[in-house]
Amino acid sequence: MLNPNRLKNIFEVARTLGAKSCELYGDTRFQTEITFEMKKSRARSFQTGGVQLVLETEQGPKTFVSSIIDPDYLIRMLTGEPQLVAPQRDSLFKPTEPPSFETHRLLETAYRKTLLEHQDIQKFHACYHEETQQFLFANDQGVEKTGTSTFAWLQSQFSFSHGNTQKQFKVFKGRTDVPSLLSELREPWLSRHRVTKALQKPWPAPRGELPVLWSSSVVAKLTLCLMQYLDFHIQTPQRYQTLLQTLPPFAFQLIDNWKQAQSFDVAGTPRIPRVILEREKLCMEFDQIQLGNFRRQSHRDFPITAPWEPALFGIERLDKPISRLEKGLRVYEAEVVDFHPSSPHITLQIQEASLVHQGQEGDWIEPLLWSTSLTDLFRSFKIFSEDSQPHPLQLHKAGQSLFVEVTAPSALSAELHVPGSVPQNNYW
């Protein structure tokens, strides 16, 4: 993949220029996008990448950035020599194979199956994105680490109308395991049951103390918020002590990098499974480990710590947690509309939820705005589903946007105060 002597030449030139130390990071990304409309689809592929060199000098750090990945070009850039010869692009990396035609054909078939399943669709749009990244970290101390990361996602939007009722659905599926995602996408991308329920006239949301069953999708979104909250509070000794004093006991285990055992991050450090929470125990000591691994959106960005593939596993599990509900709510979809890692306060927009009677799903309720404490919400999770599902999420931190795959089960809360509009005895 790379010639060590050519990297050595870069570091030798850096030292002759007065650098005390030198680090190099390079990456190349091959991306494929396939978009689908009601009557057409189109595909495109493109490649991006570049190199960042950081020289530590007596005057401070100096950073050089180039979109051309060629050692000879980088040396001339450092020395200020004119670029007289066309550079050899991407000479640090192996060529990346684009997705096969079979991928396009599989998605095309599934897209048509989805439209046949929902012949009353008014509008439809979907985009499939697949990305393979190769990266290299090296320094003048002889460290050379390479890595590859791959992920793919499908984002689709559906619009339906029934009488005076109009409804839009957003479906977002994605994984770091691309073959598993493609296998999942063979089936229709939106269930007919969900559409039928949502097009019915919703009932007012109940008010009062009620148990709530949260879907794995919502638990995954809350899990990413929890990791951001923990990350913020381990940055200083004062915050860390406050966290230890205020964090309640939980009934689950939280692990980061749970699928990665033999790979490296963008700073050359090993990616290993790391337990973050174990029931009531916070498995992080201040100044000893960091939450997540080093990641960066592109070669133009500096590395930041961020989760990659976190997973939450419940201690007490059931095949069908809904069977424990004599009455309550089942929340399918919710969006986080207000949250900052400095505070446990969080506001959710409950978009799709149903009443539950004797362990059976009932009618859907109107959308609900719900403000609560994130840590109290996780403390209320007592029973979890046996199966866990991966969910694609975007983490925004330090001006960078990173793909995070969060694996989570559905979770059953003990009684929570539901801020609905009608008394719960209207239904039970």
C-alpha cells in the first residue's frame, strides 16, 4: 500500500526545515450515491482525499494541507520548489473498487417492490450512499498505521394522503456492515402496517403516570446523547466529580467499539471494545481514558475523540417487552429537538406512538412534545428486548459531522409522567 522510504524522505525534509517532530495523515474516500424518484433512478461515483502534515517547530505548529496524495509533491510543497511534473495521485493507497452492478440492481428491485407495496404514495425520494475510506497515520518516530472504514446508509422519504389526513415518513437505515445492510434493504423500505396506522385519525395523548415502551431507534438516539453527556463531564476534575455524584444506577451495559478488535483509528491508536457503563458503575477514570477513539471527517480537519460503534445491552431481557404492558404507550419514532451535553435536560418530539391495552397495540396518538431528564429517562429503563438493532446516526462535534452506528434494543420504562392533553382514565 505504501513505500516506507518515501514517507521517510518527507520526515527527513521536515527535519532539515527545523521541525522538532512531524506527523502525516492521509486519506482517500470512494463514494457512491444512487438516488431514486417515483419514475427514475440515477447513480454517480466520485473520489476525494488528501494529506495533512503537521510540523512542530520552535515558532509553534505549522500545518500543510494538500488534496494531492503524492510524497514527491508533498516534499516540493514543504521546500517551496515549483511543481514542474504532474503529480502521481493517490500513490499512498491501493485503488478502491466501486460497488458492483449487483448493488445497483438489488436496490432497483427493492425500490420497485416498495412502490408496489404502497401504490397510494404521493411523493417519494430515496438516496443510497456508500463510502469506503482508506487512511494512513505516520510520524517521524517510525509509527505507521493504516486503516479502512466502510459504511452505507439509505435515507428515504414518503408522502401519503388519506382524506384530509396527510403524512410524511422518513426512513433512515445504515450500517458499517454493508452486506448486512443490503440484505436488509431487499425488503420494502416502509411497512404497510405503519402507514395504515399513521393515516388514521390520532387520539389525544394521555396525561399521567404511565409505563412507556421505547423503540430501539429512539433508544439509539438517546444513547448517543448519553455518550455526549458523559464525554462533556469527563473533561475536567470538577465535572467528573459532579458526574460521579449525580449519575444514577442503570440496568444496562454500555460499550464502545464493541465490534472492533483489530483495527486502528486516525491517530494510530488501537480500536478496542471499551466498557463505559456497567449497571451503576462508571467505568471511566478521569485523565486515564477518553470516550471514543480519534476520528476526523476529512484530511482538512484535526482529530477529535468521538464514538464509532457504541452498543447498549440490557441486563433483564424479554423476547416481547410489550407483553408486560397492561396499559401504557409504545413510542416508535421521536426526534431530539433540544439537548446540550452540559445538562441532562432533553426535549423530545414524539412523532409516532400508540396506546397499549393488555399487551396489544391500540390506536395512534397525536404528536407530543416531552421535556425530561436524560439520566432519569435511562434510569427508568428496566426491561429490554432480546434483540438489538444497529441504527445510523450523525454526530456533530467541533465543526465535524461523523457517521456513528449505535446498536440498541427496545426498552421498557417504569411509570413516567407523560405530558399529554387528556386524563389517562379516558383510555384505561
